Amino acid sequence: MSNIRANRVAEQMKKEFGDILTQKIKDPRIGFVTVTDVEISPDLQESKIFVSIFGTEEEKEQTLVGLAKSKGFIRSEIGKRIRLRKVPEISFEIDETIEYGNRIERIIRNLNDEDQS
């Protein structure tokens, strides 16, 4: 039962964080960010927000720094929007799955090009 609740809270946090990111945060270090997933521990004490960041490695690092500096604000905004006794601690991680998928697609395309020639 706790796992179902954690999944519902994670989905709600994903939605709310996306709204907060587009409407409330004005940090110039934060670039083009897409929220890909949110994982919450079963006891609802910790959460990992996975983000996909468009840009160079330096821009990605600056965006992570900006998000880390905004963590308190983000957590309080999520607390206002989702009624929980305690808002989970937040950590941000870059989601590499999109880049990994693109790399695999390039490899397959190169193999197909070699087969055709």
C-alpha cells in the first residue's frame, strides 16, 4: 500500500515541479530543463528528481548548481501545493537515458549505412 502512495506522490511532485520550474524559478543559471522522472522512498522522506538538460556539459553543471540553490524554495512550493506532513528531501540527478538512446540510434544508423554501401 505504501508503494502505491509513494508512486502517486511522485507523479504529483513531477507535475508540480514542472509547473514551478516554468512559472516561479527565474535563476539565469537554469537552462532548458525537462523533468523525466521522480523517485520517492517508500517512507516518503527522500526524493530524486531526474532531469534532462539541453546544452553543453558546462550548461548542464550550471543548471544543476542553480537547481541545488533553489532546492529550499522548490521544496516549500511543493509543500504548499501537495498536502503532506513532511515534504521529502529533494536531490537532482541528470537523466542520461535520452542521450543513451540517441547514441544507440546513431550506432544503428551507422551500421545500416555501412550495410547499404
